[in-house]
Amino acid sequence: MKQSERRIWLIQELQKEMPEYSHYPIPKTSEEQWRLLRRLFNVRKPREASEDFLKIQDAFLKEMIREKGVVDGDSLEATDLDKRLVLWQGDISTSMNSIGSS
């Protein structure tokens, strides 16, 4: 399944689970589809999900991380004030590997 197919499948499953959001049409662009999917993720009440849903959601999110890349925390430069501190400013949704302590 392609990333675009996963995104649409997840939207449709969430709309089935929450019929009050089923009147929202699936947008044409991937960016608009992602916005709708995020909104549906955010309003979904905590409850069990099917194995299929969890597998497809996991594959979708892993691919998003792979596409964005991962920031290597060990390659970031330490501050002048304290060599134990690293200051990093970036997108909160960007993955960052853990920085080892010395």
C-alpha cells in the first residue's frame, strides 16, 4: 500500500468510527488530506483500535518519519556556556535521536 492509500484508508476508517465527521469530503491534495487526518486523530476519543488500523497507522507514521529524516543529536554543537548543553531549534514533529550523557 502506498502512503497516499494509507492516508485515505485511515481517513475513511476514522470517518466510519466517528460518523459526525463523515460529511467532510476527502481533499484532493496530500497536504489537505494530512490536515484532515490530523484533525481526525486529534478528536478521536481513546478506545481500542483494530489490528489493521494500528498496522496501517504505524506504517504511515514510520514512512512520514523516514521522509522527514532524523536529527542526529550527537552531531549538534554544544553551547559556549556549558559543553553539556545543546540548543536545538526545529520542528517539534522532527525526530531526534537521543544524546548520550557523559
